Amino acid sequence: MMRNIAAVTGGSGMIGSSIVRMLLKEGWQVKILSRSNHQYPSKNVTLIQSDLNSLNGLKSLLKEVDAIFHCAAELKDEQKMLPTNVEGTRKLLDISAQTKASFFCLISSAGVVSSSDDMTITEKTNCNPKNTYEKTKYESELLVKNANLNMRVCILRPTNVVSVSRPGILMLPII
């Protein structure tokens, strides 16, 4: 029986690890690109310890994959945001275009929209990113939109992301 293979950048991060768990539950084999040496307790996971700017790492990640989930991003160090969030995405897209994958998902950020007077935010809402992170995530969105990949493409913009281990705003006291 042939199994589907998914590639997940940032597979050890909060969103990426959730995607990995869901894919495994659905019977996928998963290849993870991560800067950390995070080990999954599953024989269906292959870790490629690398970053987004390593062409060898990206080629290894994307070899023979059916779906690509791009979750990796630099969140804290502004000096690394452009090389990681934009240039890393550009390299990933270049190699993705040469694969047999039929699906590409970019995890972006609701922050790219910034503030808006609109009651409903849609894909047509104007974006006005303010800080370096938001600007680089928006630039990566534009790269994905204009890549003309021969596959289905999805761009998701989560808001505040929380988990059991990182409850974020859920830990604020109720007044």
C-alpha cells in the first residue's frame, strides 16, 4: 500500500506539530524540516534538521511529497525575519514547483491585515502590515500567490495561537 507523504516546515513548532499529529492520525508519512532536533515517537516521521535557506535540506524535504505545509517562520529576531520568512519561502516555492505535490499551504498571520474598519475580514480586505514580522509574512503571502504553482494553494491567517503548553491570553486573570 502506497502512503501519501507530506512535508511540514516548522514541524516542531506549535502549529506545525499540530499539523504533524493530524497527518499521522490520517495515515500520512510526514517529513519535517526543523532547526531543532525534536524527535517524534513515530516511525512515520522523518526529521530533516535544517533551515529554510538550505537548498539541500529543502530538496531532501520535498523529494516525493504529495502535500506541503509551510509553517516555519522567524517570530522573534528581526534580523532573521527577512532571510527566513521571505527568502526561505522563495527557495521553498522554487523547489516546490518541481515536485509532484498537489497541495501547498502557507501559514501566515492575521497580523498582515493590521487594523481595519471592516466588520468582516476577507481575502479582499486590504492589508497594511505594521511591524517587521507582519511585513515579512505578507511578502511571503505575495510570493505564494504569484508563484503559479501547479497545485491547490491555501493561505491561512491564524490569530492568537494557543496550546496547553503555551496558553497565551487564556492565562490572563478574569476581572
